[in-house]
Amino acid sequence: MAKHIKVLVVGALGKMGIETAKAIYRDKDLELSGLVDIRAKDERFSELTGIKGVDMTVGKDLAEFIEHHQVDAMIDFTNPDVVYNNIDICLGNKINCVIGTTGLSDEELKQLDRKALDNQVGLAVIPNFAIGAVLMMKFAREAAAYLPDVEILELHHNQKMDAPSGTAIKTAEMISEKQSRKTAINPSEFEKIKGARGADCNSIKIHSVRLPGLIAHQEVIFGGMGQTLIVRHDTYDRSGFMPGLLMVTKKVLDIKGLVYGLEKLI
């Protein structure tokens, strides 16, 4: 099959950006049309990836790039401070968006959904591209109907900027859909150090760990009478995100408006 979906990677100098660019370049149905990163200093794709013969430099300005190049889909792995503006620019230019950057608020998602619908393009916001992680969330949601007492432990590398992770928040939202009751709270409990019991999301405690050596890991721990159930997923290498990312990139052109979460597309 001839390559026909032209893809722009934004945040191309980050670890996920580089891995994404490599995956897009190697996929037979996709065409790597450009790389953008605000930190760019004329780096070449071949120097970043070790793939020789690809004469492509990393651009610095997103708006300028899309003004001069044809783009069907933009993939964003930047940071919460700039991702909204990146999406806004692309939707305004009728470019479909695949977003791996977390940190967008509910109100921002609503605004972007309206803009995507107005421009008749797709916006896929995916907290976690690992297919195994999506299955973990689905299993946890089903378990919550029978074991409603639950807490979430998420562990990521120490360069991750937001906490809790988008995956943990999404997991809590999915669990709350099926809980037969809210997690029991001990009325006598108190924190000797503020934050010791984690953050509350839909009355579910989320605990965040940030350490070097980690990539992305999550445990959903259910407690019941005389038993516990742990549903866990581990990502040991960023290549584990690529099958899900490639699938979403190919499907986003058939979407109109916002889709939030990989589970909506598998």
C-alpha cells in the first residue's frame, strides 16, 4: 500500500518524539512529513535516530511549518504548558490531532472538541497508548463491580511533569462507572503529613511515584474480605507504545470531534 497519511511529530526531540518519528518512518501506510520542537537547533532526523539517508531537519515553529507543508495528522508529545495551543493551531488548519501529552483540563477538552467538530477533523487524546494498559483499565473497571474498595498506585520516570498520570485519572473514572459503592473511608483516619494518603479522584486514592529507571507502571489494588486483587501493567520500553499509537494515527482521519482514551478505538 502506498504511503498516504502525512504525519507531523511535535515534541520531536523528546524520547517519545524520537521513538514516534522512527515508528512513523518505518510504517508502510504513513509518511513522516515533518518534525517540530521548540528546542530545535537544526538537528537532522538521521542524527537523532541513526536512520541514514533521511534528509529532514527539526523545525522550531509549528505555525510556520504547517503554513508551508501539507499535513494530514499531527502527533503531540510536548508538555502541558504548550499542548493546548499546538492543538488549537492544528485544528484551525483542519489537521487531525493525536495527543499523547497529558494535563488538559475538562474545560479545555470541551473547547477543543467544539473546534474539532467545527472544522470536521478528528482529535484523539490518549493518556496511554499501550494496549496492555488499556486492557488493565478495562479489567479494573469490571472488578470494581465486585470489589469496590480500591486504590491506584502509578509509577513513572522522574522527568514526567504532571501527577497523577492521565492513565491513573482515566482508570479512576472508569472504575467509578462500575463501583457498587464508593471506596469505604475510615472516619478516624488522619494524615500526620499532608498528602500521605494520596490524591482523591472520584473518591479513589491515587498515589504517584517518580523515580529514575522507571518508564510507566500502574497497579490497581482491590481489597475485600480476606483477599486482595492486584491488576498491574508495566511498560519497560517506549517501543511498547508504538502499536497503539500507529493504530490511532491511522484511525483519527475517520473521526470527527474528540475521542478520549484508547479503549474507545479498540
